[in-house]
Amino acid sequence: MTKASDGYTLLEHYVNWLAEPHASTSIGTAVNVDLSAYGTGFGTVSPTYTVAGAQNGTVALQSDGHTARFTPTTSCRGLGAFNFTVAGSDSTAYTDQVVVLVAP
């Protein structure tokens, strides 16, 4: 029940990580995240995906238009992240963050 500097326990941080969009990878290894899983409500409005704001790595949208590839920096051990947005042709949009665990 160790508490982090924000007052929450490490267990609470872990449970929150499980509930949010997340992925895991090994040090120095890229990971692909299929963003279409987070845009299912946009299926009838021609969804488009964008990625930005990578932390502790880089992110790029792949040629299929819905897969994000996160590549951690060589010094990253712990958490990385990136933001994504799915937008529909009807002007609706959803933005969230994917947190990536980079472990040995």
C-alpha cells in the first residue's frame, strides 16, 4: 500500500492504468495500438484518426489509418504516452491518451 507523491497508492495507479487505453512493450521495442477499438461509435460517420503529443517516445499513424506505432526512446523505462483523436464526418470527435508501459 505504498503511496505515490500524489497521495494515491501504487495499486490505485495500476488499476487506473488498466481501465484506460494502454499498451506495453519492452525497452527499445515499438508497439502497435489499433485505435479503431476506441472509435467503434464512429463506424457510420467515416472515422479518421490522428496521433500527437508523444511522451518518452515517438508516435506515427500507420498506412491503414487507424494503427498507431509508439516507439519508446532508448532511455525510457517506465511510462510513455501519446494522444489520439478520432473524428467523424459529422463533426463529432473523441480525444484520449494511450499510456504505454516500457519494461525490461
